Amino acid sequence: MAQLIPGLKEYARPQSIDEALGFLSRGDVEMKLYAGATSLAFSRPAVERVIDLTRLPLSHIEKTKEFLEIGALTSIRDLERHPLVQSFCGGILRQACDRLASTPLRNLITAGGNLLGGFPWSDLPVALLTLDAELRIASTDGHSERSMAPKGAVRRNDMIQPSEILTGIRLPADRAGYRGAFIKFSRTTVDFGIVTAAVSFGIDSGNRISDPRIACGCVTSEAMRIPQIEDLLSGQVASDELFESAGRAAAGVITPRADTRAPEDYRREMLGVTLTRALAAAWKGGRA
Amino acid sequence: MIVRFTLNQSSVQLDVHPGDRLIDVLRANGLWGVKEGCGDGNCGACVVLLDGKPVNSCLVLAPRVDGCSVVTIEGIGSPQAPHPIQSAFAEHGAVQCGFSTPGSILSTYALLSENPHPSDDDIKRALDGNLCRCTGYVKKIEAIRSLID
Ligand SMILES: Cc1cc2nc3c(=O)[nH]c(=O)nc-3n(C[C@H](O)[C@H](O)[C@H](O)COP(=O)(O)OP(=O)(O)OC[C@H]3O[C@@H](n4cnc5c(N)ncnc54)[C@H](O)[C@@H]3O)c2cc1C
Ligand code: FES
């Protein structure tokens, strides 16, 4: 029988965060943490120990006064169906999970693994960028919090170190009532995106946009916020024309990558279109 | 290493290598209804139910299922006593070459256990991870609809 990781000697199944940290801190052999482990077949790391996090009690979704907290081990399928995410910021998280891979994969893929996997096609991080997400981290030094994307882009090294475990993703409650939308443009419902766009913003009494967050994914090698478009929208009265000009401007500030799914020009064009659609969807969804 | 789990309603104890995939361990134990199409999570031919939920067994390492329940197509029905979903697929011609059928039936089983009256959209979504190279998608929907009408 061929093994997925032939050199693997030990499969650890810690029951608690402390036990998992204990394995990590041993430093005796090459090792890797896994949550849904759906990236394993793709990456096939040469490790001797796998630490399976699926038994840790981290599949919660909870609301406090200040935060909505998503446990790192929450499956994408449980996340998308949870009552607390349905209306949070226009349902942006549900929309981000909606076409994230297929049903059997959504049962395996975890919120934390999708965020930390570092793939250009990951859907959830794009939505999280517009929600000012904070990460809850456990290490042998204790628990701490940090911003998910201090540089406005999703970078693994800013999020986590090899000695740490992500325990949860916290979303500040002040954006819960904002308008928001995530749109994935892809060839089929289960394919990787060609372009994804996420937006969230507040609306003041004069229909002016406040505090906008604009992000895109699949366009370059990392999901990122687009500060130029946030500046362009801030304080402006919401309208279809404004959303179209924002889309056009986004296409002008980003240099997309090309791959087998789409060449550079097509991605650039579709970034503008997808962003315009996301802004309109957030605006209209919020009004309904 | 030893892995203990419930396989098709029976307790089993298997000696596996920590890097073995669940799909290989199941097939090595005679459960040939678990098919390998792509081996990388794209096709769904390898779908089994893990604690009642469909998952791609080509992406699951065998030790992960310790203490869990695993159901394969063999645990749903037999040629002598097929499950109503299996009969409906056969009657509606929703089986062509048959390779993707076990995974599709297990996804259907999970869907109907959770939602006995799914809409067409619910059905399409529940089967979105089960690719059929014969392109027999409509007949699967007809078969499932016959079970809920
Ligand atoms: C065929 C296929 C199609 C896919 N399509 C899409 C798609 O369209 N959109 C999309 O967004 N995704 C898609 N994915 C999923 C994506 O490619 C990754 O496989 C997935 O996001 C990884 O999540 P996971 O929970 O399985 O993480 P794992 O594979 O378990 O881990 C991923 C990485 O994160 C680390 N890690 C995980 N959890 C923690 C934690 N709590 N603390 C510290 N480190 C941790 C691991 O060490 C590893 O490096 C697809 C996957 C497949 C196989
Ligand atoms: S063989 Fe597992 S998804 Fe194709």
C-alpha cells in the first residue's frame, strides 16, 4: 500500500490544546499540524510526525458583546449554516463558504486551515480581510491575540509561527450591522475562483459610505485589501455609477497573475466587474 | 499503529501505517465500493460517511478515524437487499458505468438523513462533489426526486 507520507512515523491525536503544544514544543523531529488535512495530498510534507488537531474542542461559533468568534476547527459546512453568520455583515461569511470547494470537502476543510493554508484560491480569507479579523493564538507562552493582516494582505508568516496553534478567529461586532458581500467568479460552482471580491461598509444618514473595506482574492498570489478603492469610496454617496467607477479603478491598480484558468487581461477585467457587483450586492442586500 | 473505529456498524480494529490513506485501508479490507478516481479531492468517487457526513476518503489519513464511525456503500445495502436509494438509482438509469455511483448514493443518503424534502437546488448542492464522467446528472436528480415525492 502506497503511503501519502512514506516517512511518517507518528500520528498524534492530542485531546487538548496543551497536549498539542506539548508535541509541538518537543522539537525532536520534523512535524506538521493538520486540521482538515485537505492540503496534505497537495503538499506531501516530509515529516515524521503529524499532529491531528481534529479532537481539540475548537469547533465553536460564539457571540459576545464585542466579538463573533469562530473556532479554528469549525468546518466550512458548519460555518456556512450557523445561525449567527447568516446576517453578520450582510451574510458575507455564508457567501464566502457557499462555493468554497464541494460538499464533502466543506465537511473536511476548517476555517483555520482555509485561512492559514496560504493558497491564492482560498475564499474565506478574502471575506475576513473586510471584517478586521483578529487571530487567537496559543503557544507555550500562553494565549494571545493579533491582527490577521497587519500589512493588508494575507501572509502566513504574519499570522502564525511554527510553534503556535490558531485557536480562533475573532470578528469585532461593530461590523455586524454593516453592509457586506462576497462574490466568487469561477468557471463552475466547485472550481477555484478566477477572481473573488469582498466588501463591507457602513452607510450614514445621507447614504454616504463610511469605513469601507475592499478586498480581492485569486487575482495575485495573495488575498489583499485595496486601500486606493477604500479611499475612493469613503464619504461618497452610494450609487451604481460610484460602484462602476470603483471597479474600473481597481482594475487599474492591481497587476493580476495569469494561470491556466485565465490570462492577465481577463482577470483584470473581471476584477473590475466582480468588485462592482459585490458593491451593488452589499448595497442592495443591506436595503432589503 | 492500531486504529479502532466503527465500520459499517461493526467495531473493527486495524493495524495501519500512520501515513495510510483511509481509501486504501478500506479497499484492502475488501470494501471495493470505495473507488479512486483522482486521489486529490476533486471527483468524489471515494466518498464515505465519516460520523454521518460525506468526506473524500482519499484525503483522510486512516488514524484520523480512530473512535469514529465510517460507512461505505457496502454498509448501506447489498445486492440482495438494496437500500431504497440504490433501487431508485437503478430504476431511473442513474447508474451508467457505475464508478461514481457509490459516492453519489452516500452523498444522497447524508442529504436525505438531514433533509427528507430537499429542493432541486439542495440536491444539486449535496451532489456537487460527485463528478460523473458519463454526465448522468439529471437521472440522479430524477432518482432522488422519486424518493421524496
Ligand atoms: C480539490 C480541492 C478544491 C478546493 N477548492 C477550494 C476553493 O475553491 N476555495 C477554497 O477556499 N479552498 C479550496 N480548497 C481548500 C484549500 O485548498 C485547502 O486545502 C484548505 O483550505 C485547507 O484547510 P484544512 O482545514 O484542510 O487545513 P489543513 O490542510 O489541515 O492545514 C493547512 C495548513 O494550515 C495549518 N493549520 C491548519 N489549522 C491550523 C491551526 N489551527 N493552527 C496552526 N496551523 C494550522 C497546517 O499546518 C497547514 O500548513 C480546495 C481543496 C481541494 C482538495
Ligand atoms: S478519489 Fe478522492 S476525490 Fe477523487
